[in-house]
Amino acid sequence: MEEILSIYTQPQDPHRPLVCMESFPRFIGDEVPKQLIADVRNPLPAQAAQPKRFDYEYERQGVANLFMFFEPFTGQRHVKATDTRTRVDWADAMRELSDAIHPDAEQIVVVLDNLNTHTPAAFYLAFEPEEARRLIKRFEFHFTPKHGSWLNMAEIELSVLSRQCINRRIPDQQTLVREVQAWVDDRNSKVVKVDWRFSTADARIKLKRLYPKIHD
């Protein structure tokens, strides 16, 4: 925990961008993909004193996963949609972060949860050994502790994304990608940042019960 908190207080270094990474969504420690749902009947349009109405019947169209990359210092985010959330999917998303989003960075500092798909070994499942090793050297990973995913700012962004954009019926991945990208573009244009105030000093006071007791 203190390792993550210390990273958030370090000065911004354009050669070593800080990126918080998370996959959508997380509910009480369990990770569930986004359900794609299409309407069986056309919704009734909104009228005076009457909101838009949807039929209770719907058609399942599979699921989709979202990888969120959020940069605390710049207030920019990038979201990548995939059909699944395997080690290979994660490795592909990380290569995009490395080569498409931050190709000129000396090294990318990444805060992420310790999900079993988020490991350097995943690169060797997705790429040839030389490419896998190249990508591993591109990143400096910092994993949140068990039950400590709240330390990851990307989780805050995913919560906002869920409430503002995808907490409704979305029929297919193409629509999901289009709607999410519109949300990303709007939020990035406004340079919306997370006002993180929880410090190591706060942790040692408020979470004192979690620290070992040292007796003389």
C-alpha cells in the first residue's frame, strides 16, 4: 500500500509516464465482463412527463471486456475493448500502451491489481521470446495489495465510466466501442483528473490496525 501511495506523490516525469490500469468491471472483488444486451422491441420514445420506456424482454449478445488505462498526471485515459480477458488479451493491450500510446517513453510505470492474468509471463504466451522480453523491459509494474484495488485510480475511472456511459443496454461491441470512445474523448478534452488525497501519513493513522504492533 505504501509503495503505491509513494508513487502517487512522485513528481511527473515525461520520460517515465505513470499509468493506472484496470479491467472492467469489478464488483465486490469479483470481475465480471460487460453483458451486451439488445432490445427485442424498439423502445417507446420519451414524451412530456414520461421517460423513454424499454420492454422487459431483451436478447443477450455475448459479453465484452474493457481495459482502462488512466494517467493521473495528465488526466488522459485510453480504453480498449476485447471479447475476452485472457493473458494474451492483457499482453496485447499492454503492447498497445507501450508502442502506440507511449512509444517514446524510456519506461512506463504501471499501477495494476495482482490478477493472475497480469503477469510478465503473459507476454511469452502472446509473443515470441525476443518481443516478450522487449516489452517486459518497457514496464515497471507496481501491484496493489490483496483487497487493495481501491488504491488504483483506474478503478475510480471505471466507476465513472459505468455510471455515465455503459450502465444501460448496449447491443454489440461496435456500439460499446463507439459509446466508450465518445466518453473518453469528452473526458480527455476536459483533462479530468482524480483529486487523490490519501497519503502514507493518512494510512498510518486511519489504517493503524493493519500495521504490525512492535513491542520493545
